Amino acid sequence: MEWNAETLQFLSQCFLNTLSPMPQPRRQAESALADASEKPNYALAVLRLVAEPSVDEQIRQAASVNFKNQLKSRWSPSTPSDPNVPTLTPIPDFEKEQIKSLIVSLMINSSPKIQSQLSEALTVIGKHDFPKAWPALLPELVSSLDKLSQANDYVSVNGLLTTLNSLFKKFRYQFKTNELLLDLKYCLDNFAKPLLEVFKRTASLIDQVVASGSASAATLKPYIESQRLCCRIFYSLNFQELPEFFEDHMNEWMVEFKKYLTMKYPALEDSSNEGLAVVDGLRSAVCENISLYMEKEEELFQVYLSGFVEAVWSLLVASSASSSREQLTVTAIKFLTIVSTSVHHTLFARDDILEQICQSIVIPNVMLRDEDEELFEMNYVEFIRRDMEGSDLDTRRRIACELLKGIAMHYKDKVTEKVSLQIKNCLAMFAQNPAANWKFKDCAIYLVVTLATKKAGGTSVSTDLVDVESFFGSVIVPELQSQDVNAFPMLKAGALKFFTMFRNQLSKPIAIALLPDVVRFLGSDSNVVHSYAASCIEKLLLVKDDGARARYTAVDISPFLLVLMTNLFQAMEKPESEENQYIMKCIMRVLGVSEISREVALPCITGLANVLNRVCQNPKNPVFNHYLFESVAVLVRRACEKDPSLVSGFEGGLFPSLQMILERDVSEFFPYAFQLLAQLVELNRPPLPQHYMQIFEILLLPDSWKKSGNVPALVRLLQAFLRKAPHELNQQGRLSNVLGIFNTLVSSPNTDEQGFYVINTVIENLGFDVISPYIGHIWAALFKRLQERRTVKFVKNLVIFMSLFLVRHGSQNLVASINAVQVNLFNTIVEQFWIPNLKLITGSIELKLTAVASTKLICESPSLLDSKLWGKMLDSIITLLSRPEEERVEEEPEVPDFGESVGYNAAFVRLYNAGKKDEDPLQDIRDPKQYLVASVATLSAQSPGQYTQVIRENLEPGNQAALLQLCSSYNVSIV
């Protein structure tokens, strides 16, 4: 695309039309731009348009956004995971160089909105090219920064600092490597000194303005913002390790840092909330910098420490009283927490200091504020994420408690005493006027819950602040027994959270007595309250006593099961809770524990099918959807196993929903639908009803298998059909179709295991007379893959398949069918693949199958192998049976092709409750070790002396000793 008047006119008109409120010209312009973007010099032409002063600002702004997006997608385009999506054409190198030569000066001279977009675009380039492929960038930025700061153009200075901050952020987050440290050294060599210079120059300007008495918000704001950006760059450049330049100039930085924590700038701070936020942003950045030095350079930093602790302390007492200063409060408390856990913890040892921390910092920050109540009411999902799931580490409520935990590391008894007193005071305030002072009770509950100590590796928590049962009885139970489920919802949520947290400590009789009250709270209008009630019930049902026995069983919940299920389904009808994952998880858990009668089962399947029909319209919440399908699966499994007559009723309830998923192409639900269908097929008795056979026909079509994410679920369904309809399989060419599917699956390393699942099921369920016409094709497919793309996983699966073939259809059929492919091929397969890989087999059923099959091969048909192969096979069997898995199985060296496997992994989610039970094909043989020594002993008795010599010549000494030990254990002898 050449840059001329025609190009300028074309691009200007297109960008103008993209802003049109009318859809037709907007779409036409977007399409024209998309076509033009494929041409060389397109991005450069758009950048030239942005630089054209004669063009309207609005058009140039739209062009700058388009330019940034072009760079994001085409500077270094990645290969799409979906093979149907074309790879974008990258920007040519000659065009890239011209863009890099123009963008800095253009960014500096642009209006703020365009400058912001070009700064982002420059960061995109920098992510790929800086510093190695763009050595001119940093010198140009440094030179421009110096000129602009001397010219007092702080709008442009801050634009440059924003860009530099983005470029240097990688030093915070990337793993430390030699390459990263080399890049860091380059940046330090070129920018550490200019950074300090601009920081000191700006500090001097701020001091001059303040001293002159002429300070205004408009004057101070860009200076303060500039210092904040310098502090963020300081953080990035110091994150990996303390650079020498910063160590040499530490005092210059620290003097200014302390000044910003102690100075007030009323002209800016008192002008508006935004003005205060700008100054607090600088103070927060300073707190992060001194926290970094406290963590990484404590020894060098200690000379400044007491001054900073005092400054941060004073700042905190002031900021804790204001709800709008959360970021500053959090970063300041984090600094004090780091100090409290260091060797300087004695700064917090005095009683009066602990008293002040509790009264002036902890309690004001833990006490609920208007914004907490607003979040509770307006965004329950985010409230729960922070409150229940622990993602609130950066909120003032949680961080204030983290400070107490930090101090308690060295002064546990003192902290316990002070906090216990605060809890009593809060409860006393509540008692004076419960309606007005309910937040004090919430504060007391929050302190107990948040400061509780989790026991390592478990769900149990403990606290020294209160006696749990006493606190529960006097503080929590009255809230749970309150008849109005909608009164003081935040208190009710706190009480339910306490019950959930301390569920292991509360005795079973106490918990059981209160469960009906918790069930009542499922009817609360508050989304948080009915979510917490559901979560409380769900987690109670997971509690285990000694010996991993469930504490709560079907008997405990049966008296109110119908009410519980009714309330759970009704809760999902409340606004915003239609797809409430906590409720659906509770339904799943209750159905997994309860005795499900027909009276409960039928309404539940109807309720779940209604929910399923609703989410099919627009699947939004994958977690909710997973619990929904698990709930259906567990209900089908447990109800139908108990009462098989329910199967037809469940089919009637579920088939329309499953049909809707397939007909409407709700692809994210396909794997779930196939797993549920497999479950229903397995619950039927042959012959299968006609509607299942129609699904079987669809299943056999090649198109059904095109999406890799569906493959595991389709295989699961195919296995169910092969087990339940083996006779129908040999009709109408169905077996050929199944073997075609097997052939496709086994040819790829990503799906070969699924292919083996199919062929194993065929071998297991069909007679040899049925499969014999096809067996040559099966071996041909397997050996072709073995020859072309051999992997450890494939060879292990091949050994398992041959073992299953042998135990089902006999060693003579196995040997003859393999040798029919090529003369004497069986011995080659045994020598090169079976014997060396037998020791790698894992899984109890697989180990038993392969050990027994190998034993049958050498003991029932010894003439098939020569004496050396016979001995080596026995040696491998003994390795498999006598050595622990970690000794005989090495880590698999192969790495799957990420590009091919990512879609499968992302799309398929296994339903735990719809899984098939692993069936043992050798149920009559209990102990493979006993079977081995008994079989070898029987064989050796027929030819005394022959096999003992073969054993001596071919078994490793360790395995000879292991064989003797096994013979001794089972009281047999080899002669």
C-alpha cells in the first residue's frame, strides 16, 4: 500500500465510517480495512495517517487504535490452535524498521488520547524486539525524556515514563535467566542514571512550587504522577536484585521516598477525591519499593527502617479512617507485616503499640463499610470469591489480619490476649443495641474466622482466640436460629461461614440439630446467604472422622431430604442465582450421599432437566454446568442401581434435553451428553431399545469423530454399545465402521489410547469367529503405527492388547494371526517389544492381565518360544511382579505435541459419576504371583531339569532370588 493522497482519502473515509452509528457503512468500512490490512505497508500507512495534522482528531484516534491492534496481531503472529483459522500475515521486516523509526517522535507530539494508544503500540513492539532487535529505542527515549523534563512538558514526560514502565515490567514477572539479566544490565547501564536525574529534577520542581505558595492541583498533578511512574520503574529495575548504581545512590532515593510519606499536598489532596488518589498512588508506590528493599536488602535498608515504620504508621492511622484510600492502606500494612516477621519484630513488642495496632489499624479496617455492603448486594459472585475463597489478600480487611498474624509469629500470646479483648468489646457493643451495632458482631466473627489457623494438609482449623463450641453456642447459633432468613443478611452470612469453617470441631449432635435451620436459609433472598447455606451443607457432607469414615450419612439427612432438595431447586429460581454453582455443587453432593427413593428421584430429574434445557440456550458458567451434569450422572447412577425400573422414567426426562444438545449443536456440552448416554446404555438390558440404536448409527459416522475434544466421551459411549449390543454389532457393516474408527484413532499419538479402548472392548465382547475376518486388518494398523510413530505409551498399550487377546481367544489364535501378517513375526514382536516393555506396565488390572497372559504364553504353549526367549519372558514377568513400580518404570521421555493436544485437553471434562467401572477380565485368578509359580512348577514337573537350566542361563541373579522367594512363599518347587 503506497502512501499518497488516494490512500489518505481511502483510510480517512474508512475510519470515519467505523464510527458511524449505522451498521451497514460501519461493517463495510471494517471489511475494507480488514482486506487492506493484508497488504504490505498497511500498518505504516495507518501510522502516517495518525501523524497527519490535517485529518480530524477523531479519525486519527480511531486509526491509532487500529494501528495498535494491527501490531498486536501481526508483529509476531502466533499459529492458531484451530487448524481451520488461517495464520495472519506478519508485518514485513522493512515495514517494521520504518515504524520503529517514526513511532517515538510521533507519540511524543500527539494529543493525550492518541499518545496513550501509541504508547501501548510501542510496548507491543518492545515486548518482541526490545532491547536486542531495537537498540536505538532506549537512547531515543532517554534523550527525549531529558529534553522534555527540562522543558517542563510533563504531559509528554509522563507519556514516555508510562511507556518505559510497561517495557520494564518484564523484570518483575519473568523467571530469572541469564538472558533476562543481560537485558536488565543493558537497561540499568542506559537508564538507572537518567531515571534518578528526572526523579530529582521533578522533586525539585515540586518543592519549588510548594515553597512558593502558588501550588495548584493542575500544577502538582503531573509532577506527582511523574514521581509515581519513576517509583514503579524503580520497582522493576530493583526487583531481581539490588543494582550497584541504586546501592550507591540509595540515600538520594530514600530521602525523597520518606518525604512523600510524610508531606501533605493540600492543594492537590483537598481539591477532589481524584487529587487525593493521585498523591496516594505515589505513596503506595513508595510503600511497595520499601517493602521490596525490606524483603531483599534488609541489611542495607535497616538504617532507614525506624523512620519509615514511623512514617507508614502515621499514614495508616489517617488512611484507615477513609474508605477511599484502600490501595494505600493495603500497601502500607503489607510493609508493616514484612517488618513484623523480620529480625526487627521488636519494633512491635510493646503492649501500647499492639494496643494501637488493634484499635487504630485492625478494627477500623476490618469493620464493614458501605462499599462492602454494596458488593454484598450487587455482586454476590465477587463478594464470595473474596470472602469465602480467599482471593481478598489485597483487601484492607484481610491484610489487617495478616499484620496480626505476622506479629503473632513472635508474640502469639500478646496478640491473642489483645485480639480476644477486642472481640469481647465488639460483642459487648453489639449487645447494647443489636439492630444499630450489628457490624461490631460481624467484626468479631470475621476476626475469629480469618485469624484461625489451618492445619497442614487438611481442612481442619483451630483458634486460641475463643472457645469454639462456646462461641458457636452464644454468638453463631442465635443467628442461625433467627426465624427471619432475610434480616441482617451479612451477619447470617458470617454465621454460616463460621459454621462451615469450624465444621470439623463441632460435634455431630450440635451440627445435626442445626442442619434444618441451614436448610431454611436456602430460602433467603440474599444470594450470598443462600450460597453460603448451600456451601455449608455441601462441606459438612465431606467431613471425615478417624479412619476416613464419613461423619454424616444418608440416615442423618433423610428426615429433611425432600425439603432440602425442594429448597435447593427453588433457590435457583431467585434472581442472579439461576446458575449458582454453590447450589448445584450442593445438589451433586446431597445426591451422592442420600438414599434416593422414587419420590425424590423423579422430581430431581425433572428439576435438573429443566435447568439443563435453560442453560442449553446460552451456556455461560462452565463450573455450574459441570456440577449440573455431575448431578444428573450421580442421580442416574445411584437411583437406577437401587431401582432399575426408574431407567425408563429417567430416559423420558433426559432424552429431550440430550437431543436438544445434539440438534442445536451445543458443542461445549457434547462430551457431557455422550457420557450420560453411555451411562444410560449401560443401565439397559439387551436388546437395546430402538432409539438407542439410532444413536449408535450416528456414532458410527466419521463426521461425529472430527472434533478431538469429543473423542474420549464418544469412545466411552461406543464401549457401552459394544458391551450391550455385541450381536447387533455384526450386522449391517457396523463392525467395519467400528474398526474404521479404531484405525483413525490409533494412527495418532494423541488419540491412540482411545483407539486401544475401542479395540480392547471389541476383543473382549466378540467371539473369535466374528472378528477373525478382520484380525489381519487390525494387526496391519497396529504394526504400521509401530513402525512409523512408535512411543512408549503405544507399545505398553500394544502389550496390554496382545495380553487381552491371548486370555480371551488363546495363544494359538494370537500367534497364528500375527504370523499370518509376516512369517515368524510373533517371535520378533515378543523379543523386541513384549519382553522389554512388560516391566513398564502400571495399574493393578493391567499388571495382573499382562503377567497372567505372559505366564500362559510360556507355560501353556512353551513350544511357541525358543528356550532363550522363554527365559527372558520369565525374567521380565518376575521383574513386573516383584519390583516396586518406581524401580521398574522410568519417566516417559516423549512429550506430546502441544499444538495438537491442547484442544482435546481444553474441551473434554470427565464426569466422575458417569465413569465406567474398570472390569477385571481375569476374575477367577486372584493372585498373579501364585499363578506364575504354580504354572512354572507344573510345567517343570513334566520335564525335570530342563527349565531350571533355562532359568539359570537367562534370569538376572536378582530375579532368580526373587523366584526362589516366591516359590518358598507359595510352597511350590521348580524341578
